[in-house]
Amino acid sequence: MSWFDGFELRNFEVNGASINARVSRVVPGDPVRPALLLLHGFPQSHVMWHRVAQRLAGDYFLVMPDLRGYGDSSKTAGLPDHSNYSKRNMAHDMIGVMDALGVNRFFLCGHDRGGRVAHRLALDHAARVAKLCIIDIAPTLDMYEGRSMTEPYMAFARAYYHWFHMLQPAPLPEIMMGANHPETAKAYLHAKLGGWGSAGLNYIEPRALAEYERSFCNAEALHAACEDYRASAGVDLEHDRDGRAQGLKLACELLVLWGERGVVHRLFDPLALWRAQCSGEVAGQAMAAGHFIPEEQPEATARALRNFFH
């Protein structure tokens, strides 16, 4: 199997957005497989899962959407409070997709921004999520507030400067990232994909890189990505603080994976931070990778997911 053989592209009109997704093709007579929803991160699309999907295709009914604002999903202008790009609203998008597919309960895995959407989805829709895997993030509120850090906060600000840059009011960040200059946007994209311990772009297949360039290097995508980060620094923190004040925690089993060459590994204690936000069992491990673990270590990632999601 190569690329996305055995999958079909679908479009779902849900929650006021058009969500593009790659979904396992169901052939009459196939055995029923458990559903696994895979959510990508910045600055990518569902394409980041192609190597993992090849390895898990026989075991799960895979659903791989482009998050709102990414890939070929809707890239609408942000609202004044950025709430249409809140992780709560993006989680509603994903619930809409699973409802349209007739899937009530499912396994869930998110990398990077997808991990933040997955976290919110599992909190707000606990009955829908059988198990959750989070890849290479610590909880958003803890990262912004510098909890459990092993180095001064300046180290985090240097490594994740884009968090603080992209949350600035539009349109300055978008312009600086190349909204009006595709080659500048491409250079920015390559810098992000090659950083965070990933040691260059060699881990990305040319076809995948071309997809990232096509879908990210335009004004609408850059604005949507900035809105994602603006929401995370505002409305998402409000939701997180409200939830913690109410004692809300993840109720399902949680697997945490992080890259041993990445920022999360260097600056945070991800297991301790996630255990504090989960009432169920939490397991985890560092992977021999930088930030983009599913593409850098697809075999190890698929093995970890298969061992957990059963």
C-alpha cells in the first residue's frame, strides 16, 4: 500500500464549516473495525498521517480530517474574539464529522494543535472517546504559565516564539509570515517543519511536502493559522481555567508520546502535567524523534497506537 490507497476523500458540511477528510474505504463484507480519529497539527494537514495510516489501515476505520483553517477545510475570517477557532469549536467540527459517519464512540489521537483539539474534545464529549493519545504537547494552560519547566521561561519563548508572534492582532503576523509573498510563506513553512528537533526536511516525503506548501502558503491559510493561535491565547485559556475551577479532568485512559529531541521533552515534564489533568490511567514514553513524530517514526508510532487502542 502506498500514499492513501484504500482511503477516500470526503467533505463534511458541519458546524458552519466545510471539513475535508480522508476516510477508510469500506468494502461490503469487510469486518467491522474500531474507529480511530487522527488529528494533525500546525503547519500541516491530514497528510501527515499517511505513513501511519498505511500501517494501521487493516486494524481501524481511520478518519483523518483537515482541521478548520488547515488543508482543504474552511479558512474563514476569525471573529473578533477568535471563538470560531477555539479548540471547543474545532472539537465540535470533529464531532460533526463522526456523527455524519455514524460513529458514536471512537479512539482519538492528536498531534500538536490536533492534540489540543483532542484534549478539548475528550473533556467536552467524554462519552464519545474510548481512549485518547496526545503527541508532543503539554496542556496549553500549563505551557503558557510555565508550569513544571526545567529551564527559565525565556527558553520556551525562544523555542516557541511563533506562539507569541502569531497571537498578535491581524494582519501584521500574516504579512510577516508571507501572506502576500508565497516564497516567503514557503521559507517560513520549511523553517517550521525543519525545526523543533526534527533536523531538516528529509523525514518528509516530497509528495507530502508539496501538499503542505500548496495548502499553507496562501493568505487565507496563514490568517486561519494565526486565528488558531489567537484563540489558544485567549478563549481557549478561559475554557481551560473554567474547567479546572470546576475540577474537570480527562476520564479516559491516556497515552502521551513526545520526541526526545523536541522542546516538550527539554523544557517540560509531560507525564506529570498530563497526569494532573486526568482521572484515568496515564502512560507515556519519549520517542526517538523531534516534534513531527508520526512522520519521523511511523513504524514506532503505529506500534504504540496499536498497542494502546484495543
